[in-house]
Amino acid sequence: MNSSTAKPRVLVAQLGARRHYLIPLLFQEWGMLDSFYTDFYLKNNQLINFLRQYKIYNALPKLVKNGLDRSEQKLKSNNFFWFPFFAYKWLQKQKKCSDKSALKIWAGHSFCENIIFHKHPKNVDIVYGFNGSCLELFQYAKSRGIRCILDQTIAEMSLVHKLLQEEEDLWPNWSLSPFRVKASDRQLLEREQSEQDLADRIICGSDFVKNSLIDRGISTDKISAIALGRRRDGASLNVSLNSEKLPAKTDKLKILFAGTVSLRKGIPYLLQALRQLQGQIPFSCKVAGSIAIKPERVAEYSDVCEFLGRVPRSQMTELYRWADVFVFPSICEGSAMVTHEALSWGLPVITTPNSGSIVTDNSNGVIVNIRDTTGIVNNLYRIAENKLKSNHNNPSYTDVSLDYRWEQEQLHNLLINI
């Protein structure tokens, strides 16, 4: 940097819409964003908004759905770049190749090559990248004395592999694409570990992720666990809960899950809990997310749960307003954004330590162990009783600290002082 007081100029390289573009938005707000690179991006217009209507959206192909969530009105276009040809090639490869790790390696390498060719990063102070997609960019930056910050969005990959294999053994014939460690998985693991070694600092969303990196041998001084959460956009509890718009009161406990319907997200434990609750308390459950379990499993539990499929982000507000409780029994995350969103709506959250959530046990929710169906059942039963005692209204669990100002200030100071 030019001086000890100058704001750093940061290049952000991000595949996808991670955290709904929170990182480039923050850096832009702080006057630090030199440039933002991504694969694919859409500007809002009438056609895009029309396609995001739930009934139309749900009939669209998965890859089209992915694209419709790639936009953020507040990002300025003067320092924003995306690569249409690269995005098209990646789209075609996703249609033909089922090896997700091989795709991630190709995408990460090609993305970095495109940025280097376009930018030749040399007038920036910091490169900020995400695990799996910044290795070549970090190598280029380090050779020119540019600092590198890695955003580790999930636990260290060797732990992820271990947990996923355990789930496949516990739940055979559930996954559409059962996980087994392949050569490409090991190559992606090596790629991510190289990124970790090159980074000057590693940012992660939770102590769960931080501990997994320490177990791999990375110095604790190099890692900062910062739960950056979400930006408030007006669609939150204190703004939107108008009594005229609230769903009708009901005796039923309204349970919500959001995320990919998969073993990693812990969906069998929620479904088992619902089966055990059946006939014990009145409830309704909605599951929002892409389906990654076999159709026969969906059919088996369709009497206790409504599988909505993938829901556009713009429509999630209605589901959070509908729900009494949010359940997210994930086996492995970084810091699951859906738990932050649910908390911002005042919902009690039942989740696990591995979700990387900021839930405070028995305050704004409950932490249960992974694979703890009984814990989910007991806490849903307790929340249902509390709802009846409070005249069918869910007691407020809103945590006023959910503006994340302190956590985001941590990141700001880290950028200044790196």
C-alpha cells in the first residue's frame, strides 16, 4: 500500500453468488474495491423478474435457475467484470460432466487465467479469493508482492470427505449421486491446500472451519473466524412484519428447512424427526432447495413434508414469514447463510455446531449434535408447546446484534492492517 493510512485496493475474484455478493458489496462500501471478477451476472429487468416468479421459476431447468440468482442491484458496473465465453463453456461442461471436483478444478483454473489475462493484477494491494478458485491468481499475485486473502467457505476438505463418506455409509440408497473419494477429489483437496499455504490470511465463517484448518497444521495466527452474516436489505423482521400481511394464525407448528436436500445438509435427520412427531403434535413442514436425494425417498416422506424444489432467493421472504421455526441439521458447512437469514426474521433455529451458525444455545435457538434426531424431536415439541402457551404466536427470538457491524469491522481492520 502507498502509505500506512491509505485504503488498500482490493481485487475480488468470486465464482458464483457467494453470500449474495456480500464481500464485493462491503469492499465497495468501504471504498476499497478496485475490481470485482465473476463468471456470470445478470442485470435486473422485467423479463428476469418475470422468470423469478415461483411457478415459472420452478418449471425452468436447473442451470437457468442458477443464473437467475446472479444479480445485485447495488454493485456498481464501473469496476465489475464477468466472462461470458467462460461462463458458457462452464455451462456446457456442467451438462456433460458429472464429476463435480473435476469441474471445479477446471473452472477455478480457467477463471484465474481469464482474470490474469484481462487485468494483469499489479496495481492492487490485495487479492481476495475463495477456496478452490484462486490458486493461479494467488501464485501470480505472490510473485509480484501482492497480499492474498483466502475466504475458506467450508471446512478443510479432508474433513468434508470424511464426514460425507460416513453419511453415505449411514444412509445407503439415499443420494442421487453417492459420494466416494475419487482422484479428482484428491486433486481438488491438494489445490485448496496450496491456496491455504499461499494465503497471507485466511478468513472463515466459524470456529468449526477454523479448527479444521488448525487440525491440518495451519497456524492459528493466520486464521480469522469472522461470521460476516448478511446485509440488511429491508426484508427483515423489524421492517416487514406488518400484521395485515402475516400468515393466518394456526395451531400447527410451521417448520422450514432451506438448502440443498442432501445428506450433507442433514436432511435424513429432519425427515426422521418429522416421522416421529407424526400424530404427536400438529405440524406442517416445507423443504426449499434442490433435490439431491432419490425420488423414492421424497415419496416416502411426502406425507410429513412438502418438497418445494429450488425457490428463487427473491421468494424466500414469504417462507421465512410463514415459518415458526427453522431446522438446519447440517453435517458440514462454513457458516450457513440460511441460518443467519432465519435469525434475522426472528425464527428460533435448530441447528448443529457443524453448520457454523451464530446461534446461541437456548437463546435464539438450539444447538444439537450432528445426527441427533431425538434432539430435533424434543426441541420441536418444546417450541410447539411454547407456541400454544403464547396464544399461537411464536415468541420473539430476534437478536438485535444481527446487523454484524462488529464482525464486518473486524474484516475492515484486517484489510487495513495486513
